[in-house]
Amino acid sequence: MEILHVTAECYPYAKAGGLGDVAGALPKYQTELGHVAKVVMPMHRTKFLLDNVWDTVHKGFFNMGNFYFDYTIIKEATNKLGFDLYCVDIFGLFNREKVYGYDDDTERYTAFNIAVTDWVSKWNHRPGVVHVHDHHAGLVPFMMQNCFAYRHLAAVPVVLTIHNAQYQGQFGWDKQQYIPAYDTWQWGKLDWNNTINPLASAIKCAMKVTTVSPSYMDELKNTAAGLEALFEYEKGKCTGILNGIDNDVWNPETDTYILDNFSIKDADKGKALNKKKLCDDFGLDIKKPLFAFIGRLVGEKAAELLPQAIYDSVYHINGRMNFLILGSGDPNVEHQLENMRSSLVGFYNSTIGYNEKLSHQMYAGADFLLMPSRVEPCGLNQMYALRYGTMPIVRSTGGLKDTVIDIGDSGGYGIRFNQATVGDITFSIYRAVELYEDKKRMTQLRKRMIGIDNGWEVSAGRYIELYRSIS
Ligand code: ADP
Ligand code: GLC
């Protein structure tokens, strides 16, 4: 089957979060299952673009309202990622480093959707399935089915995967002229709450809708940033498929980012060496349990609770632990986390920013990983942590619920709590500190964690079954 993934991010070309990891791994594993998986994404100006060789495969043009755009599709020449990677350049819109966060993101991503649809409409055959990811690709299904120029694509099976329903990409109807000429009777398929809502539109138009964990799918019927009724109405075509992780990229035995490679057999020793390096680099004490947080410093991740939870833990649990934070996001939280470095010397340190290498070193060297997320559609960090023998401490929500079993339950290997509150986080840290004193149990649990296989094989196959059900 020929599968075309349409996405804003794809690791290692460009990554802002877990979407990049998924788009960089799922097609690889689908290819290994014998399918032809391809990815198309915007031509962000990242190092990967400059470091690799590209062929130009198509040139085209389109109008978007009063704008006229030339676009170019390039393809990575050596199949470096294990699948065909295509990038779309649209003059003036993607000659930037960051994936999102610009004032003209509506124009950038609407144009991306038009260019992709236009390009596919020029193929001399039809793809087996078009798989769009999140709102950044959300207008593609509508355009394939309703825009006059592309209606010969209307029968192509389309799947939407929702990685995060908090972000929907909505914009006002005053920009409706951006959508290429379409059957205006169908305007309702673009609309949600009097705006053009790319995510809602994709939910309406896709033949199947998936979320990245079954629990998140259930939660969306109750809390979906305004789309609850739509999920209820469309529930017949919605299903949750848990993300996997790329066991080739995230492998403590071969990871080139970490100081000392290790396997399940020598996990205690390997982790100790990696922890020593981290503690030396960040002025922390190797004898104490090391708690890490890696992620976007935003409300969804409950990042603003971290400063108080860290202070409370240091003071009320008698400084029996160390903390290391890596993240970026809300400037207020960033400032607080930076300022704490001087008041909690020897107990706490942080790096504000994005650092792929340090993230690997932290998964390898930490003892516990904190994820107090309010919303976590799947979460990959907890699965990376497990692979490196680091115990996840998670709030029971979304994918965290589906991937972490509490140590108090049979077969458990993590710590779970219910509320995104300082109290619940601090109590969980206390449980972890107590557990850490029991060296024998920690060794057993480490082996259990590393032995878990969260690889992509099973879920990659489940997507194929889903495509087959609509082909
Ligand atoms: P989300 O996509 O919601 O941010 P995920 O858990 O799915 O959450 O994925 C986050 C990914 O981004 C992981 O690969 C994590 O290691 C990485 N990551 C997040 N913040 C940083 C950072 N500051 N530096 C390096 N990697 C980061
Ligand atoms: C989103 C979600 C995260 C998920 C990731 C990959 O960014 O916030 O929970 O793991 O997508 O699907």
C-alpha cells in the first residue's frame, strides 16, 4: 500500500515535540512491514536540509486569495530515513528555522495544505491512503473532496491522526478566499463555531480518525477544547492507537549521545556512569535520587507547578533528592526555573532551551522522570524513560494511563497520581525517594522497565489494518 503522511514535523528534519518523533518513525516501520510510506512536510530551514542531498521532483503554483505562490517539492535523495521524505517550499513562507509560532502561521499552513493537495492531484496515480496529522494538515481532506480542481482525489481514503486537540488552527471566515474554489454548499465541513477550523474540518471529512492513545480518545468526548460534541457525533469512525517509540533511535545500547552505553544486563552500572556525568556537569549529588523533567513548559504539562513542588520537596523531604529540568515555553515559568538555580544550589539545576543530546543524557542518567501533565494525548517521554531504566512519575491521564502501571499494582514499574497539584506531585516524589532507598527493588524494577517493548511494530500494523478497512 502507498501511504502519504502529511505533517508539519518529522524527526530528524524538524521536531518541536512528539509529532516529529512519530512522523519520523511510523513511516519507517510501515516500510519495514512491506508498504511504501512517504512523508511530505514544509521545507523548514534546518540543519538537516543543509546537510543532505535533495532532488527537485515537482514545481507548481497556486493562488491563495489575492496571493500568488510558486511552490517546489524536493525529495531527499538517499532514502536516509528509510522512507521517501518530500518537502514543500513555498516562496517566502518556510524560509525560517522554527516550525510554528509566527504571526502568519494561518497563511503558512493553509498554503502548505494547498500545495500538497495540488501536488498529489498531479500524480499519474492515486495514493493508497493520505494520512494527515493534526490541524496543520487538516484542510487537505476537505480540499481533496470539495475543491473543484482536486475532486478527482475525492475517493482516496483519508485518515486523520490527532496528536493534540488543544490546537485546532482556527481562523476567521474573512479569510475564506484562501480555500481554493469549492462547492459552497459544503461550507459546513469547514466550520466550527463560526470559524474555519482545520482540525474540526479534518474530523468531519476523514474516513477514519485516530488519537494517539485509547484513553485520550475517551477523554475527548468530555474535554476537547470545544470539540466535544463533534467527537460524540463522529465517534463511529474514531479510534485510539497507541504511539510506539523508535527503538533504533532510543536505544541505551547504541545511543551515541550518552556517555556510557548499557543494556538490561548492566543497567545499574551503566546508569550510574551516566548519572555521574550529569551530576558533575550540573553540580548535583550522585548519591541522591535524581528527578528529571524534559518538555514544553506549558499549562498542558503542568509545568508551572514544578517550582513549588521542587521547593516543597527539598524543604519537607529534607533535601533527600536532586532535580534537573530541561525545557522551554512560558517565559514566566522559564524565569522561575532559572532563578531557582541560585537558591537551590546542590539540589536543583536547569537548562532552559531545546537540547536533543541533553535529553538523551537525562533519560539515561536520571532515576525518575516527572510528568504531571494535565493533558497528555500519548506522551513519549515516559516510554523513552522506561527504555533507559528511568522510572516515570505520571499523572493518570491520556496515554500516561495506558503506558504506566503503578508500583503498587501487579507488574507495576512506575508511580501514578491523580491530580495535577503540588501536593500530589510532592507526595509522589516522597514515594520515589522511599523506593530509591531499597536498592534491590530498584535493580529489579530497572530490569522490568528496560524489558518493556513499546516499539512501533504492533501499532504500525494497526494503522495498516485501519487503512485496509477503508480501502
Ligand atoms: P509533546 O509532543 O506534547 O511535547 P511528547 O512526550 O509526545 O510531548 O514528546 C516530546 C518530545 O520532545 C520528546 O522526544 C522529548 O524528549 C522532546 N523534548 C521536549 N522538550 C525538549 C527539550 N527542551 N529539549 C530536548 N527535547 C525535548
Ligand atoms: C502531541 C501530544 C503528545 C504525543 C505527541 C505524539 O504533541 O501532546 O502527548 O505524544 O503528540 O503523538
